[in-house]
Amino acid sequence: LVVSGVTTPIGDCAPSNVTVEARDACGQRATGYRGTVAFTTSDGAATLPGNYLFTAGDNGIHIFSNGVTFRTQGTQWVKATDTVTATITGQQGGISVTLGAANHLEVSGITTPHNAGTQTTVTVRALNACNNVDTAYAGTVTFTSTDSFGTTVLPANSTLPSGQKTFTNGVTFGTGGIQTVTA
């Protein structure tokens, strides 16, 4: 089997096509191949296609559209192996999986329940589609709260060094009740 077509470099959580082609001993496409292939990868968190039985219509080659999604940065590989004859196998290696850009912020760390007028710590992390911290995030975060009482204290606008920052004693709610903090 020849496994190919996975985009490299590719961002974590970005889907990619993967192609599996059956070949004979002379390296020619084995158009009559009717085996079932199973996928494995070096990325234990990746999403892979399920087992696939080649049909006559495949003519020995099948493209799995958006079939592979890596979730772990680094150099990865994906392998297809015949489920009956394990020596019929192929692998695409050297796939560079990079950190995808942040697409949302996570706000956490505020203790609950919490008394109005007391300080609490808040942490903000810039996360990508895989919920990995985007260490290259260069944006500035602004804070808002549902607590509109005049004594509410929120952190000043700030950058997030290495994609995350903890604001020690950064929030003080002015009123009791259910409140939210948004970055």
C-alpha cells in the first residue's frame, strides 16, 4: 500500500485528505485489490477513517476526503494496513503538525460561590480549535462583566504572554448573584 496526500505542514485540528493506493510487486496499481484497510497513527489523539473495504469501483485507489485530523504538534505519521495480511501496509511519515491559531478565549479560575466585594483570581487562555494554547497569540484582551455595579473591578486590557495569563486578585464583583466575566 502507498499512503499519501496528507498536507504537510498542517495545523492541529485541520482535516486533510489521505489517499491509499494498492500496488503489486512491480509497483503498478493493483486495480483488483479488494482488501480491507485499517488506519493507525503516531498521534494518539488524531481522528482517522474507519476500516474500509476496497470495491471494484476503487480500481485499487481510494481518497478519504478530510479523513485525517491530527491533534498533537510535532512530526507524525499515518499508516494503512490490510486487516487480513499485515504485511500489506503503507505509511506516510514526516507530516509536520503545527500549532493552529487561536480562535477563542477561555476564562477560568473564578471561585464560586464568591462574596461580593472580595477579590478573586481569573485566568485567560487563547485556545485554538483543538483547545491547545496558542503560544504565539499576540492579541489584546478586554474584560466585561454582567455585574454593572459601580464598584466592580476587572483587569485592565492586557496581552497574554505565551497565550495565557493569570490575573491574581484581578476581579472584584460589586453585587451578589449570578455574574459572568468575559474576555
